[in-house]
Amino acid sequence: MKKRLILASVIIVLTLVPALIMVAVAYVATGQVQAAATWASIPAIAGIAAAATAGRRFAVVAAIATGMIASVCIVAGASPVSGAGLMGIMAIAVGQLSKFGLHKSALLYPVMMSWAVIDPPTWGGQSTVDRFDESYLLWMSAIFFVGALIPALVLPFLMRKRPLPPRKAYSRDDALPYTVMITVLVTLSTFVVLSNPKWYGGAFIIAVILIMAPIGDTQTLKPTIMRILGTVVGSLLLVVLLSQVDSLAVIYLVGLIFIVIALIARFGVHVWIYYVFMVPATAALNATTFSQVGQLGEQRLGDNIIGGILVIIASAIAIGYSHWAQRHGHAHDDDPEAQRVQEATDTVATPA
């Protein structure tokens, strides 16, 4: 428990520090407290995951790419077609990285970037977002870059005495249906969400698809049901919370406490606790107004149910294809590319 608490505390600090830095920089430069600067915490979460699983080099390269693509995401989100196309390209990249065992290290980047596509933050006290304002786009690129870069540089230093976890490279027979699955689901979901402006929390459904989509013969029915049930309980907890608190600052504080609890549970054996507390934590930390807290909680509930159903259906199709490929002589062991990648991975993962 002590190690989990320390780990959760480090993650929280690495999530908050980029946001505090960018809030201070934006205030000095503009003379205003820019709430959008707190979005540096969003790519920081992806940077933490990448640095912890793939190392500094991958996380730094991903941070540079994040800064470059942030403005593209905001502009693309002005059109459902372009926004869906961009999210589909990112899904293809994640799917192809599975051949090198890097998909888990990369999938949180499109999850976090989907917020910029679907519902970017306002700037300078404006009530609406001007997706084509050059100054605004430059600031958001800097915010996403700094947010992803700081944990990419700091976390590997803190974990220098611990070896990186081994990566599993997948064959083309596994990577193909996985890539097709997440690309189709992410592209269609993004298009539907962008076509319905009231669905501003639609990034949750992208997260469900990318995080829960299986690869190979992985069974997803049980974790999907656990996530849906945990979301229902978490949403009820959020309703109770809103009935007792009327301060947005207190909501943020409670959100931080809940996310610590969720992260501790995530590294333990009781994963269902993670789902219960992550729902109100995410709704509390992503909302910019008090009313949005409850609305985001409701949208996350619906998104998890919809995303879970889509993943279950797609998983059944993908697993069926995998079994068909094996019966027709396309066994995973026959893929020379996967064998070479797996041998290289095993060599790197094996201590000298």
C-alpha cells in the first residue's frame, strides 16, 4: 500500500506540475489566468504511461509529435469528416505499433488528443472557441508539448533503477483485425460525436474503444462488464457528491482525492474500485463549470455503455477471424516479421 501511495502521488505531481507551469507562463504573457493552460495535464497522463512502459526516447518523440498535432486536432474538429479522418489516422498508427509491442504505450495519446478534436477549451475569457485563431493554436500546441514532455524527461530518471516492462510484439494476423477494429470504431464514433455538438464529452467513448479493444484472442466480456458496472456506481456516487457540494474548487479537490484512490486501486487486485472512483474523478477534473460536472458524469455513463457494447461486438468478430486464420494455416508462429520483432524485444528485455 505504501508503494502504491507513493506511485500514485508521483503520478499526481507529474500531472499537475505541467499545468501549473503553463498557467504561470500564460498569466505572465497574457495577464490573465487561462483555464485552458490546465489542459497540460491531459497529455501529461499519456506521457507518464509512455515513459513508464516504453522509456524516455519513445516518450520524448511522442511529446514532439503531440505538440505538432495539437493544433491540427483543433482545426480538424471544425468538421465531422476531417475530425473523424484525423482520429482514424491516429488509430491506424496505434494498430501498427502493436507489431512492435508499443500500442499500449501509444494509445493514450489519441485518447487525450480526442478532447482537442471534440471539445477544445476556450481562451482569453471567450465563450466560444475560435478554432482558426493562430495565437490560440500556438498556445495549445505549446501546452500539449510541455504537458507531454515533462513526464517524458522526469519519470525515466525516477525509474532509472527499474527495468522497463517487457513488450509483446504481435503478428500481422493479430495486428490487422486489431487495427481495422479500432480504426472503424474510432472514426465512426468521432464523426457521430462531432455531428452532435451537445455530445461534448464524446472523448469518453474514444477512450473506451482504444483502452478496451483486445488484440489476439484476448477475452473482453468480463472487464467490459466490470467497467460498465463500475461506471454506474461511480455515476451514482457523483450524483450524491453534487447534492452535498456547491463549490467548483471543492469539486476539483475531491476529484484529486478520488483519482489518487483510483490509481492506488489500479495497481492492486481490486480493479473494480478503479472504475468506481475514476468516473467522478474524471468528470470533476474535466469540467470548467459546476453544471458540467453532472453532465460529464451522465455522458461518461452513456459512453461507457455504448463503447462497451461496440467493443464486445467487434471483439467477437476479431476473435472469430483469428480462429479462422489459424484453421486456414495463418498461424501466428508462421509470421517471420513477428518472430524477428519478438526476438529483438526479448533480447532487449533480458538483463545483460
